[in-house]
Amino acid sequence: MQTAARFQFCFVPTDAVDTADGLTDFSRGADPPGLRPSIAAVGLTHPPVLTRHGAGYRIVSGHRRVRAARALGLPTLPANLPDTAPDDEARLAFNLTENRAHRQYSDIETAAILSRLHRAGSGEARIIEQYMPILGLERSKKLLDDFLNTGKFADSLQQLLHDAGIPLRVYAPMFRWDDASRERAATVFAALRPGVNKWRELLLLIDETAGRDGVSPAALLDREDIRAALQSDEAPYDAVREVLRHHRFPTLSQMQKKVWLAMDQLKLDERTRLCVPENFEHETIKIELAFKTEKELAAQVERLTKAAGSQAMRDLIRLFKNSG
């Protein structure tokens, strides 16, 4: 369907519209909460675009409006019908063009759009040149391949990625995984519900550790210590992350545990903060004192002075000197 197509305005029976045909329904989120009250108050001021199909109609654009009209029990709804019945690619193209100015798609929704265009017979060259710019994407064969591969993920994983707002660049390591590994990861992430940055960190830890050890991500995530970490009552994400970091960086993990033990043995005032380089990237240890009165300062300095000559402090300094 071209933008210059001619349309006929008419009213159609609401129950004659095939809402099960979701070719041009790209939204994975809930319909806007204000849509139904708006239609109930003022009607459908922006009629959906439908196309005749047998005795009924298919939706070209306006799935959410049609759903709202049906939920409100409207017997008929206004619609614009093209004079010439469009094929699947033309329906998709019109929908994208009409919604270009006011719809933002997640990467999962974008993957669905590109996959449907591909299945509708649009060649890769035309998708890259014509449709990717409409979606705000660079013209890239590699990027198109990644989105098409996203469309092969299990629907439950796609929904999880969409709900969490995870962009393609973050979940890209999963392209190398088998279906069982993606399924197991989906179970883990569904339980943890981390944000984008935590998704990125865990995925990299899983991917790098599994690759180094020559095992599948599923096998790694099925380890007993990770299963136990998932059952943590207080902070399951932190528990899982710590187990994965231990597997990925065993030496670093052991050194960090020694640092925490030494810091605990220093018995510093709770207002005294010892700042150590997390990944042993340098030898400098910093100390911060928080106080409001001379008495508070004197108390912290006294305990710090005792700690300075302790075996725990010597052990702490040695750990960072040896790491360099």
C-alpha cells in the first residue's frame, strides 16, 4: 500500500473485524489506560485503517483502537478502507509509515516488525534501504541479521526482554547460545528481575565463564551453588552475581574475601570508611572520616591509630602490594 492510496470512509460491524490477525500488531505492552475512557467520551475520532477479507475485515492500523471499541461494546466503528486490497508487506509498510511520528518500539518489537517484513516477502536489501530508516535504524546487514535472530527466541524470553527494556546490544551474547541455555537464562532472569545494567553484567559473566570452561550456559546456570543462590531470601541477585564472579574470577574472588576479612578485623568506628580498590587495579587505600564534633573525630582517630599497627592492617596492605 502506498501513501497515495485512495480510501473509502464507512462504518463496519465491530464484531466483523478479525482481531486475531496480529500481522500489524507490534505492541507487547498493555494498551494505553486512557484510550478506552477517551473513546467512550468522544468516540473514535481517528478511525482505524481496515482491509476487506472475505466477509470481514483485517486491521492495517489501529489494533488498540479496535480492541477498545470492542471492549466498550460498540456495535459499529468508523474505518478507512483502501480501494485496493493491500498484500501483507503493504499492510506492514502502511502501519509503519502512519505510526512513524508517534510510536517508539522496543528492540523486541522492532525484531518482530523486521521478521514479519521478511516473512512477507520483502528482501533483505529492501528492508535495509527502505524500512530500517523508518524505524530509526542504521542501514546495516549485521544489525538486520541480529534482529531477525531475535525473532527466533522463544516468545516467553522475548516478552521478558521487552518488559525489562533490554536493548539488543545487551542481550547480543545470547545469539551464541543454544535454546536450552536461553530457556534456563530466562528462568533465572525472570526470578531476579534485574535492571538493564545488571542484565548486562550477568549475561557477560555467564557468557565468558561458559566459554572459558567449554560448557553451555545452561550447564553453568544449573550448578547447585547458583540454584542455591537463587533461593536467597535477602538479595538473590547479589548472591547469584557473587557465585558467578567467583567462577569467572576465582583468584580475584579469593583475594576480595581476604580483604573483607581483614577490614572486619580492623574494628574501625562505624563512621570511618575504608575505601579499597575493588579490582586491585592500584595499591592506594583511602580512609574517610565522618564527624560533627571534635570528640567524634578524636574517637575515630584513636581507633584508627590502634588499627594502623595491627596484623589485620599489615595483611590488608600486603594484599594490594602483592596484587600489583
